Amino acid sequence: MTAQGPRDPLSSKRSAKQSAEAPLAAAQRLRKRGSQRFWQSLIFLLVLSGGLGYWRWQTWLQPVGGSEPIQVTIQPGSSSRQIGRQLQQAGVIRSALAWELWSRTLGRNWLFQAGTYALDPNQDMLAVAQQLRQGRILQRRLTIPEGWRIQQIAEALAERNWIPAEVFIATARVIPPLDWLPPNLSSLEGYLFPDTYFFPAEQLEGSLPDRQKAELVINAMLQRFAEVALPLFRQHATPLSLHEWVTLASIVEREAAVPEERALIAGVFLNRLKVGMPLAADPTVEYALNIQQTPARRLTLAEVRTPSPYNTYLNPGLPPGPIANPGLASLRAVLEPEETDYLYFVARYDGTHVFSRTLAEHEAAQRPILSQLQQPPSPTSP
């Protein structure tokens, strides 16, 4: 039997300590594994939710889709939340919540402008926001041809159900306090500049009083006259006053159907004024009687002899005011007329005129035109 030596007390203590620490280490390892699994699971859930959230966000940003623009009116003072709800209800965006979240974060410095918009449902939410930020509102186009009278402008506005004709005509008789307008005007005939205008839809189709709508249109046309026509007048030396210039230009506008003849017709009228001859312009009689002459319906002798301040057959000089609203070309023709010794012209009713120097030449030019008008129309084949 082998004899055993005495046991090392330090070794015994170490063994006892290791035996005591073994369960604790095992528990720590278990806790560590559990903690790792927890964080791994949490990260997975965060990534998953983030991915789902990103997918949902991208879905919200996508266009709703549609074949026609959607008209939406944003009222002044509307909050981002109110705008978002309105856009979602109208079918312009997918989510009012996404609109509010975006407008409170990335778009917090954006200001959305009130107005009526035509919004394309095929654009994404951010494009819709950009349109509202830039104020690209729905506009209505109004084109006024050269030579239209106030009556014709009023009828065009009434046909679009924008302004009743009688309201526009009455408003055009109220002269605004503009320092460049001639004194003692009875109406704004002649000063409503013919052009193409754009107005916000809510101004013409909204709840504004009709009188206010008419004022908006008239003020825009007067402003265009001041911007375009007035500088032209001030750049030329002319014996005519502003009112005389516009009046004569309105007659030229209604008389000249061919642009190349404007300056020549203006020259003839100026020659007649210089020698004291009546202008004898048919459009002035048409204006006085509110009729429209055509090849089939010419002015009668009785109409030409009907007394009126506007009848330039009976009254020498210019009529009291413009008979239409002349365009820039006719206004320029009066300031830059063609130098000529013609004193007469007669319409061929194809838009052109025959010009003459003497009354005998004028009467000779009239005969074939009158003879052609009196001939019955040629029969047409069945």
C-alpha cells in the first residue's frame, strides 16, 4: 500500500472555489445567450417593422391614378391636416396621415397657397405638394379679338356663365380714377385692350359678386392698355389727342379686314380730316344703330341718314368716342399712316378695298361692285 503524502490546503480551496463557481458561470452563459437572442430578435423586429413602414410609406406616396384632373379648392387659412383630408377625400392622394407626417417634418417650411387647382391623380403626393406650394392654380382663358365692342365682350362672358352681360356693360360705364384716361368718358369703349387673359378660376366661377368679377376683368384690360398701347402713343409725335387717336384707330380696326391695308386706310381718313371731309365710315353707322353690315345685308340709305353723333356721314370730324376696342396694329397704323393722296375707298366685300383720289374715280369703282352684289347667286348643282 502506497503511502499518501499530506494534502495541499491551497489546492483544496481552489477546487472548492471552482466547484462553487461552476453553476454561476453556467448561469452567466445562459443569460448571455438569452441576451444575444433578445437583441437579435429585437433587431429583426425593428428591421422588419422598418421595412414594412418604408414599404407602407412608399405606397402612400404613389399616385392614386385616374383619367381626368380633379378640381380642388383650397380655402385660405386651411391647415396641413385639413388640406390632407381634403386631398384624400377628393382622391388626389392615398393617405391624409402621410400628408400630415410629411408636412410636419420634411415639408414643415412649405407654405401651401389657397386657390382652385386642377390636380392630376397620376402624380405622386410630393408633386401634388409642389403644385400647391407654387400656387399653380386652375386658370380660365379669355381671348378678346381686336375690334370687339363692349357688347361683344359682355356676351362672351355671359356665354361662359362668368358674368351677366348687363352687369359687365354697366360696370364698363363706370370710369375708374386713372390719371391717363381722358376726361368726360361715357364708357370705357376703346380702352379695353384686346388680348388673351388668364384669370384664377375662383375669381370668375366663385362666389364673388358679379360686379366685382366685372371689375377684375376690366381692370386687367385697362392695365394691359397702359402697358402696351400708352407707351406707343407717347413715343410718337401726333396732333391727335389720346382720345382722338383711340377713336380713329377703332374705326380703322372695324374698316380694315386685310392687315396690309390698315396704314393706307388710316392715311385716307387722316387726309379727309385735314380737308374737312366727313369720314363717311360705315362702321360708325353700324355702331350707332347696333347692327352688322354684310354683303347680303348692306346699309340702307335710310340708315345712313339716321341722325346720331356717331354717324360720320352726317357729322364731320371724329365721332364722340371709339366704336370698338382697337388692337395694337390699328393703333400703330394711325400713328404711322401710309402717305397717300387717296380720299376715297370702297369695300369689295372680300376684305379688300378699291382706293380712289377723286369722287369720279370712286363712283366708277363702286359700279362693278354694286352690279356684282345685285346679281342673283348662281345655281348650285344638286
